Amino acid sequence: MEHLVILESVTKRFGEVWAVRDLSIRIKSGVTYGLLGPNGSGKSTTMKMILGMLRPDSGRILVNGLDVSENPVEARRIIGYVPESPSLYEYLTGIEYLDFVGEAYGVPPRERKERIEEFLRAFELKGREGEMINGYSRGMKQKLALIAALMHRPKILILDEPLSGLDPRSARIVKDLLNKLKEEGVAVILSTHILEIADALCDEMAIMYEGRKLAEGRPKELREMAGMPGSTLEEVFLKLTGTEDLKEIIEALVR
């Protein structure tokens, strides 16, 4: 299936607050798609609806052809998810946690062991897997959560602020991993409020503000859309909103 994720006119409210308004996006396999915007723009709510953790008030979400509202469990089987602040079982060791996650997803024991070893080496956690998770640094916990999300070879990987808490070397490992996953046909959806991360990692992106999609396309297309082919994404964001009143938002995005 060419489009692994489809959102059609999706809306979500929390009381009087519009979290997402009439959002439509299509994400192909082998594409890294970014949701770009400041905190409160609807990025995390959108991701949670794709995961089936939240139900949209209106509209439809399809994951690999499955309606997420009707088939949330089946949809989750093909999705890997890493939240910005992962909640891990702190009193397990790293190896115990990964083994537990792999078993929960039905990964056979031999394959589970091989994949755990492979990822521990790749993320430079080899030798630390026998330690309790509550002794891990934030960056180590982030890497462990990413390994757990990849244990079952998901077709779709959802990452909320994926480089948060990672040192430069680990961030480079994640970037290289995302490129490899794209080659394997995995659709990667990531949210970020940092423009340079979106520019470096994303093939396509949606610029969001107050729950709305302001613009969508490849970074180059967004620059051309704004009539600013040689500009930064900060300048594009400001131009596409059509107002100078969003300078504070731009400043928040580049912090």
C-alpha cells in the first residue's frame, strides 16, 4: 500500500479547546514526515490519534488500510512509538525490559535475542543492559525506548521529539537509523519544535499552529510556496502564517 497513513478531515477538541482542526495528511512508505510547530500546535494529539490512544471527534484515520477507530489493536501491531518522555519499568534491567517488550509483540526468542544484541551495540548500550533502568541517564532511557519500539519491525514508526535528551553522537546514530528504515520502506512520523531538526530529517512536513495545518510539502517546496527559495525554515514559517505577530513562536521554535 503506497500510503501507510491517511488522515481525512480529522478534528479533536478537549472541552472548548480545539486541539486539531480539520487535518488531512497522507504519508507514504519510505518517507520521514515531520509535524512541525510550537508546543500546543496539535502535534502530540495527532500522533496519539494515529496510535488509537485518542479517538477523533470527527474524520477518519487509516493505518495500512485499517480504520484505527474500528481496529485499534490491529493497527498498533504495525506501529512503533517513542514518546518524548518514555515511561519505562524502572525496576527492570535494560535486557529484561527489552525481552519483555519483544515477547509482548510475539517476537520469537531467538530473533528477539539477536535483535536486542544488534541494537545494544548500535546504540552503545552494550555492557549496560544488566543495570536497572532507574540508574540510566535520560539519553540512555530514550535509546532504550527506541530499541523497544523497533523490536517487532514496525511498518510505521512514530517519534515525539526524537532527539530530546540525546548527545550529538547518539543523535547521529538515530539520524542514520531513520535513513536505513526509510530504505526498508518504513514510514517515519516525527514531531519537533526545532526547525533545524525538521530540515535535516524530514522528506515532507506539515507546519502546524493552533491545531491547523498551515502548509505541507518538502522543505524546498515550502520555501518556494512562500516565495523564499533561499531562506531558512524560520523565515518560511513566519511568511506562511501571514503575520508578524508570530515572532514569539519563531523564537520558541529555534530555542
